[in-house]
Amino acid sequence: MTLCACALIPAGDHSEEPPAIFHEHAPIKNVCIVNNPEQQSGAVLVAIQSELKESNIESRVYEIFTNNPECEAWLFYMVNTQWADFADQGFHPYVSFVSLTLREPSGRIISTAFYWPGKDDEKERWRPTRTKLKPVVKMLLTGNK
């Protein structure tokens, strides 16, 4: 089975975030995260794992999607990082978009959630990654922001 950790970022007006998907499911205690080596995602992975832990969910990062009986759910992610001048101190990266997809081991989607700030807001741009992702992980797990 091939699973795509893909997200389409529509051209044009970015004022509306993509619609989230949420299907009722039994409580999850263990999530396996598929590493996406094409993404600059160190801070994002740390933020995701911290938020999962805060929700009493254990997580582990794997290099590839495998048939692992320990995984109740698999988390796939995409990250868009951009660069901007920070307070005239030079260019620094910031997270501008994150897509999270939680799947059953069979590949069926449990839920999706997005960090989508809409318009480029100077204040939002430099918020810590974990602060940006806290409501996104909550939406992924509960269906509520």
C-alpha cells in the first residue's frame, strides 16, 4: 500500500483554511509519525510530539510507513517553511503552513487538521511553532479547536 503525505495548497485567496476532516474513533494511546525527510521539520516534529504527550498519547518517529502492530494510528505531515527578515536582524525561517493527517493502520483517514494563518501577519509569523500547532493537534485529536 502506498500512502501519500500530500497537501494541495490552492492558489489565490488564502484567507480560508482548508476544511478539516474528523471521524469519531476510539481513544488513541499510541501514534507513529512517518518522518518526511523532504521537509525542514525539526521544530514541527518536536511541537507535534510535545502536544501528543500533553494529551497522554505516546509517539515515535519512523523513517517509513511499515506494518507495525504497536501503531494504533499513523501521522503524516507536510510543512511549508518560509524566510523573512526578523526585526532587521537578518533572515530567519518560520513555519507558514502545516498539514497533519491521522490514519488507521489500514490507511483510512481518521482526521486532518491544518495550520493555515491566512494573510501573512507579522505577529503570527514569529509565534513559536508549538504555539502555532497546539490548536492544530487538538483539532486532529478531538475535532475541536
